[in-house]
Amino acid sequence: MNAAASWFGRVLKGFGMFWWDFLVGDTPEITVVVLLILGVVALASEVGHLNVLAYVALPVLAIAALTISVARARRTKP
């Protein structure tokens, strides 16, 4: 039973580490921004019933976040 628990723990840890690296990677601030964008769009859609605003805001906010991230990365590289 101990070997099975050890194997399951390793598999679970590896699965978690894969998803952390896949979603967060080198820039955790992009993950935070994506979650904030999704939260703002969900609130606009559900609470305010502003579905058209949500359809427009999602791509605009995503493009703005990507542009800011790229500009910030270009400034820090020599």
C-alpha cells in the first residue's frame, strides 16, 4: 500500500508541476492578468448583463495585456 501511495503522490506532483509550468511558466504576471480579464468579462456579462461589452472587452483587454507584456520584455532585454 505504501508503494502505491508513493507512486500516486509522484504522479500527482508531476501533474501539478506540469500544469503550473504550462499555465504560469516564466511570467506569473501574465497568468494573473488573464485571470483578471476573465473575471472582469464574467462580471460584466453576468452581473451587468453587458454581453456586447464582454465580447468587445475580452479581445481588447487581451491585446492590451499582450502589448504591454511585449513592450516590457523588450525594455528589459539589452
